Amino acid sequence: MSKIGITHTFDIGDGRIISMETGKLAKQADGSVVVRLGDTMILATIVSNKDAKEGVDFLPLTVDYQEKYASTGRFPGGFFKREAKLSDYEVLISRIVDRALRPQFPEDYHSDTQLMLSLISSDKENMPDALVGLAASAAIAVSDIPFNGAISEVRVAKINGKLVINPTKSQMAEACTLEMIVAGNASDIAMVEGEMSEVSEDEMLEAIKFAHDAIKLQIKAVNEFAVKAGLKPKREYCHEINDADLKAKVFKETYDAVYAAAKKLDPNKNNRKDNFKKPLEEFKKQFTAEELATREALINKYYHEVEYTAVRRLAIDEKVRLDGRKTTDIRPIWAEVGYLPTPHGSAVFTRGETQSLTTVTLGTPLDKLRIDGAFNQGEETFLLHYNFPGFSTGEAKPNRGPGRREVGHGNLALRALKKVVPTDSGYTIRVVSDILESNGSSSMATVCAGTLALMDAGVKISKPVAGIAMGLITDEKGNYAILSDILGDEDHLGDMDFKVCGTKDGITAVQMDLKVNGLPYEVMAQALNQAKEGRLHIMGEMLKAIDAPREDYKPHAPRFEKIVIPSEFIGAVIGPSGKVIQEMQKSTNTTIVITEEGKTGVVEIFGTDKPSVDAAKARIKAIVAVPEVGEIYDAKVKTIMAYGAFVEIMPGKDGLLHISEYDWKRIDSLEGLIKEGDIVKVKYVGDDPKTKKIKLSRKALLPKPEGTTEKNEA
């Protein structure tokens, strides 16, 4: 019996071996590959319909990454105990693969295409998200689906000052100042996404080049694997019907009018839309209704190409943009903090026609986000959510919760800000950005508004962070224009969307999507330097609203105190069946969380106001306080005996007030002098050497009568 499957292996450059296998699993898919590193295995399958649906003029590509809980020997959470809809983490990985692959498909290929990536085995060390791009590319390479050359992606991290490709989970837990996923083909970078600890532009470029070298090695391996598997002829297709004469007619009769509309330099998005619509409407008047029924779709398509060409030529030839700005100009900015009276922090940030209303909510450790994925488990105390309602672009569309775009934009803003948010504040912090207007760079508006709202809330961020989106327009002759603070149209009609976030001292997060091949590193470096200038300008405008975190939280913000107690007192604070802590929380209107750390207990107290927190703190300190010899206490009488009274000097701390220590004169009985519940002022004079019980004295606080002799005085 012949061996099933074809396998190819290669060294990723540090002695670790990656294997790619096909022909064993999922053979009815158009392409199927298992990629393995250590005991981590990714199954990638791709299926593309033979024909495109009528009227579709784009690539309907769906990428889904899912982690099987069996891969790590775990049960899924929830009532049904089965894998459900994709988590945000899985959505983010799916988006990264989509962005890396999509530019490599032919522009005229429009068949429904589905790529599924499954984590089927995990050694919990080799991180699967660094392997999915390679697996996807390999699956396409062994299929007959048209594709313009293999791609791959890697994680690059700077750990303890050294660049590392595809670090393990343990390595990532070390001192890591830079971490990015980088994707590209054999000649160019297509996508970058990651976070940094205020690194320089040069340091980031160095990491991208380092990653690209590793990508080239993987692409070489994919091509060798495809040959070994037996190269399949790519399928023939015809998904577009074109009319060269009609295309020439559209260009000839509308280009000048479209260029003139673009050159009106109107800063209003809706006005520009109307200006561009008029030449098309005029052009269509020459056709009958019957002719338009068969030719209108092509006319619209060719007219879009006219717009594409005219806007790009305006930017390259005249260095002028649709709204009249120069290539380096930033749109007008205004910002306001404290706009909303009841949230713990709020800010409005408006740049041109893009506006974010952002709020900050401070919560307790009980509000932490608990992550229960197959590969990742843990807790998050800093959350950022981004919402993009239809009205922000003047559209009426149903609200169905966050989609992949919202998840991705929110994650980028979170990565930009989390480097400056304190990890020891004790609070769980939630930032929510609601986009109220949008004309490009809404995720960067979220970063700016998030910074302002955090400072308005009194969160002690280390430095303010600003964000800017950069664009690029190129032509076939190598001419180009780098655009600062791009509009929505410039993103749609341009070749690059490069988002850069950072403080005045360095970059904290980036995301780049490149739509063309051939972006030289010197152009990327120029874009980064231009982004830095724009970012610092934006930050200067932001800080006019508030330039530092407020000294204190808002009066209605929850208060937090943290105290450390010896671990042996944890039980006393909690009490039998939790009675003590429950009563304490109820009477002081606070939330108390106790965590044991080594030989200590960390007590976190949250309340709606400072007096409540102070009251709970005083109660806990009383429970854990240790009596000191020589100190004076207000003791509560608990039990009266013939030889004295047992009194409580602190919560849970009892001592004996012997009858001989009540007064200087001789007393035969305490009856009639004190009763249970009375408060008696006593002094802690020591411990009984036999019983180790606390000895207390009332008479030590009374004047000693003249001539009185103690028993031990002689």
C-alpha cells in the first residue's frame, strides 16, 4: 500500500521545523493542507465556486479561523459545551489572513470563495496565529484556484533587545518591546499589524525587513511544496464581460468633467458626492431606457475607473486633494472633555467630518473580561469597544451588533492605548467609542478621543497617545504622493491605508494594508516620518482640551483602596461562611475582593464614594490589627466571672480584666460595678506566662493612692 499524502518540511531559521502535508485530509476541498510546528497543527481548506454569481463585481472571499477545544484537551464553556460563533480573537486572526490574501487574487475573479482555518492540535507554546497565513497560502498553492503568487505571514517580536521570528508563548511573556504580524509576497510587504512600547520609526522598519526575510523563506518552501504535490493548472474563468468601445467612450466624454469636479476642492463629503454624480447623469442621458438596461452596470463600472484615475492624477500631478488640502495637511480639529455629566470620563473628538464620542467606565475586578479560548485563557482589565452606526455615514441600516470591522478597529485602538494605561490602578477600565460622523480615520479618532476620555476620568496614563491614518497614491511611472490624515474616498481610491499611533516619544501601534505591489522601504520610511509630524500636530490640538489626567476621579466615580494583610487574617475578614465580609459589604455599600498572594492577603475595596470605602477599610484594619503592650483600648465587656471579666479590645481580640486589676482598692466582686455590654477603658499590660492570654488593667489608668503597696513591692 502506498503512503497517503505528500509532505514537505523546512527549517524556519532557528532549528525549528515546519511541515506541510496534503492529500490525507479533506480531499474534496479544492485545496487542503495541514501545517505543523511542534505539536501545533493547522488544517487549512479552500473551496471556490466554478462560476461567479450574476452582477457580482468583487471577490466574495470569506475567511474563518476557529480553534477546536479538543486541540488543547479542553471543554468549551457555556451551556451547550460546543464551539459557537467566532470569538473576537478568532475574528481578528481571520481578518489578518483576509487582508494578506485578498490583494493576491486576480481583480476579475469573482467566484464565492471560502477559506477555513482550524486549530486541530496545540502544544500551547507555538502560537497558531503566526502559522495561519502560511497554511492558507499553501492550501491555495495546491489548488487550481487562480492566485498571483504565494504569500506568507510571520510574527516578529523584539525580546530582550533581539528580534525573533514566531516566538513561543513563553518567550512572549519576557521583556517584549515590539510585536507585529507581518504579511507579504516574495517581493513586497502587504500587511502589518502590531503594538510597541514607544519604539522609533527606524526600529519598526528594521523589524519589518527582518520579518520579510523570513516570509521569503516560507514562500520558497510553499512553492517547492506545490511542485512536489503536483502543480495543478489554474482554472479558466470569465467573470467579467467588458466592452472596450464603451469604456473608451466613458473615459473620453466624462474624464474632464470628473477632473473638474475633483478640483472643486470641496471639504464637504456630500457636496463632493453630488459633484461626482452629475457627469455620470449627463452621460447616461444619451442612452435609451432599453440600452441602459443592458449597459448601465458597465457604464457605472467604467465611470468608477474614471473617478479613480482623475482623483489619483490630481494628487500626483498637482499635489492637491479632494478637500483642498495639501498632502501633509491635517483636517481641522476640535475636542471637548466632560461633555457627558454621568459617565466617569467622556470626550468628543472631531477631525474634519469624522467624530467620536468616547466614554470611560471604571469598574471593580469583578468586571474583568474572562477569556476562555482553546489556546488563550486569562483576564483583561482594560477593554475598548468601537461602534459604527449607520447614521455616521448618513445610511439607514439595521443594528446587528459589532461586525468584523468594528472588532478590528476597536482592537487597533486598544493596542495603541494599553501601553500607557496603568496596570496597577485596581480598576477594570472600559472605553467605548461611538462614531457619530465618519469620513475616514474613525479608528484613529477613537485613539485620540480615548486618550482624552481617560484623562478626563482621572486615569493616570503615562503619556497621551494620538493616531493618524496615512494614504498613498502611485502611478505606473513610479510617481507617488503620500497623504496625511486620509479621507474615506482617499482610502477607497488609494493604494495604502497606514495607521500609526503613538506618544511624543514613539510608536505604540500600527496597522497597514497595501493594495499595490512594489512599495519600496524608503517610501514606507517617508510615510512613517510624515505620520510622526502629523501625529504630533494632532496631539497638540488634542491637549488644548486637557493636557494631563485629572488629579482625582469624578465625585460619582467608584473609589478604590488596596491594603495588604497577613494571610492568617484572611479567614477572620471573611468570617464563617462569609458572614463577616458580607455584612461588611452590606453595611458600608462596598465591594470587597480578597486575593491570597504568598504569605499575604491583598484586599481591594470598591465603593461608590470615599466615606464608604474609608468605613470598610477601618473595619478591616480593626479585624487585622494586633494589640500592642502599653496601648490603651476601649474594651467591651462580654462575660463577667467571679475572678474578673472577659472583654473585647478589638474585633476578635479578647483579654482578661482580672478583678485585682479593676481598682487599687480591694474588690471582692464586679457585680454592680460593670455589666455585659459596658465599655471600659483598659491598658494592655502583657500576657499571662502560663495561658498566653492578654492581661488587661483598669487600675493602671487610675491615680495610685498614697501609701498603696503592690504585692510585689516589699
